[in-house]
Amino acid sequence: MPHRVLVGLRLRVLPGLKEQLLRARQTVSLATQIRRQIHVFRNVPPLREHRRGLLLHGESVGLVPTMGALHEGHISLMRQAASENDRVFVSIYVNPTQFGPTEDLDSYPKTWETDMEQLEALDVELKGNGKGRIEAVFAPMTGVMYPNLPPDSTLPGVGSFVTITPLAHLLEGASRPVFMRGVATVCTKLFNIVEPERVYFGQKDIQQTAVIKRMVSDFHINTEVCIGPTSREPDGLAMSSRNVYLGERRRKAGIVLWQSLRAAEDAYSRGKCDRDEILALGWDIANRMMMEQDALSETERARFEVDYLSLADPQTLEEVDRVDDTRGAILSGAIIMLPLEATTDGEKLGRERDTKRVRLIDNITLTARVR
């Protein structure tokens, strides 16, 4: 019978094949190990039980809250968290209460598989550096995060909310009245669930960081708020999950916000302190770009609106007429990239074919001058 013929037969392995098979087994083994190490929690009780075990072993946790669609800005915060904690928790949850009724909640990019691949790759990197590891991902359903009533994005709204005023009503809050309320509410929930020693946010969302710091202080939440620098594309555009909506044309024009802020920063670096003198250069850049775009045809231009350019106190975020040399200030702004009016065959378009309004925000810290 055929199987008896093969008894005792020695297979000859081609040169190099043995090593390739060994490497393949090691790769599969490592991938399996990574999947075991990154725990995925969908509900609160098992996460708390796991967290309690880490606490009993004296291991610190750093939490990086995200809404998924991870990019290098998120990854840089996770690296920072890993360098300062034994374990890193990442939350992936698109929080409905920080989206207004007409905003892009339904179309917000959701990239679970790609997100997990990035986390697994980062975990391998961190293992090689001997730092903290990616321990867990908390990816709850909305019924878990809002267990008693459906989330409400209207004002005054029905439900349990955390509101930090007046910070929540300034800057972004003036145009997006429920945004900061939603951020403060979901972050309070996440901090309560995970109980991290430290939490990590990016400088790009500077008003959000101010709200979170105030919330942690006001409610005596036992965590340290850590801020990482803004991650940027090579041309300076601040990284954002919403950048996927920008095709080549709007992406090129969108850099105007960063250019405007840099021009205003330059005025401060040359000794200007008055609000009008600092912001005038920023507005000049923005207005010139608007005129340039308006002069182009519908198939060439990418139009935008400036929501605000701000010069504010670094703690209160209240607008200032003059920069206090001993305190510095925050330069910030927001623009809305409008949908393309017409497209051409072969044009590189973004997600949803550049039909969505895209809000871009950015900021620069004007440091206090040494006397």
C-alpha cells in the first residue's frame, strides 16, 4: 500500500529551504504571541478584572484614547506612553456625543483591521526596545458606554454629561457647541473604567487638552494628563484621521492654515505683541490663498472658509489683545475645506470623493520671552 512505501523514507530538503521554513514558523509563532498579548475588551467588567491584576502586580498603565483610524500621531503617543508606563491601553471608540447632528458621525473612517495591524507592529517594536507593551484595546459598543439612555447630541440634551465651562464654549465650542461636552463626558467614562496612571493626548487638539486638564483637576481624577507634540506631514499639515477625506487638490490647499499660523508666529518672534499686528500676517496668507483659489476654474480650485484665527491666553484660552511676555500665548485656527465643485477623470480624490466638508484645526504655542 502507498503509505507503507513511504515508511522510513528521508526527504531531502533543498539548501536554504530549511532556514526559510524555520523563519516562517517563527513568524507565525510571533504573530500568535502578539495576538495573545493584545487583549481586546468589549465590555467593562473583564477589563476591570484585568486591570486589577496589573495593579496588584504594581504595573502602571498609560491610556491613549482614540476614535480609531490610527495614524502616526496616535502611534507617537503610544510610544510615549510605553516609555513612561509598564503597560499601554488604547481605546478605539467613535463617540457620538461629540458630533453635532449634521456632522460626519456616520461617515467617520472606521479601520479596525488596519488599526490592529498597526498596534501589533508597534508591539513588536516596543518589545525590541525593552519598553512597556501594548497590553489592551478597549473597543466598546455604544450601549456599553451609554448604558441607560441613547447618546444625545442636541442641546440641552437628555442624559448624563460632563460640561467644563467656560473652556468648552470657546474656539471650537463656538462652532461645535456639543463637541467639548462630548469629549469631557467620554473621557470621564474612560478614565473611570481604565483607571490609568497617565493619559495621553496630542497638542493638535489644544482646547481638548485644556478641557481634560481642567476636568481632571476639578473632579480630583487620579491620573496625569500628558501632552505629546503635534505629528505633521512633511509639508507641515497636522496629521488627522479626517485627512483621508482630502484628495490631492484640497490636500494641497489645506496647508494654508499651517502657513497662516507660522506667519503670525513669525510676527511674534520679531517682537510684536499686539493682537492685530500678530494676526494680520496670518490673515494675509489666508486671504491671498482664498483669492488665488477663487481665480481658478471649478475643476482646478479647492475653496475653503476660515472659521477663526485666535490669539489666546495659554491657560484660560480667552482671547487676548496683547501677549503677556511672562505667559506667552496660544495661536490657533480652524478652516473648513469645502466640497469640490467639479472633478476631472483621473484626479486623485479622497474618501467620499471630496464631497464632504472637512474641518482642519491647528495651533502653535508662543512661548514666554525670557527677561
